[in-house]
Amino acid sequence: MYIENVFLREIGKAYDVRILKVIGNEKKRYSDIQSVVARNDNGSLSKQMNNLMDMETITKVFPINRPDDKKKVFL
């Protein structure tokens, strides 16, 4: 519990913690995450999610044999 709180506090300094909460609440598609976290599409959500993927906090999962499919989900 302590480690989770420290992790969320550190992530919260640079990122919107709601991204992790939304993904944890079974919203896996980018459009679902965007509808909750970023009402306007200014690109900041995409940048934050790319940084979280670089840190291996979240991963992007594509349908089989479709690496550029828009039906990707985040875990």
C-alpha cells in the first residue's frame, strides 16, 4: 500500500493520475480514456501515455496481425 501511494504521488507530479485510475477501472481503449481524462484533444494525453509506455508503466496491446489498428487497448 505504501509503495503504491509513493508511486502514484511521483507519477502525479508529471502525469495525470486519472490515466492509471481509468485504465484500472476497465477503460482500456484510447477513446474511453480520453473521454474521462482529456475533454479537449490537445495532444497532452497522447504524450503522457507515450511517456508512461516508455517507463513500462502501461503497455499498448494490438489485435493479432494488426499493429496499426485503431482498436488497440492499454493495460
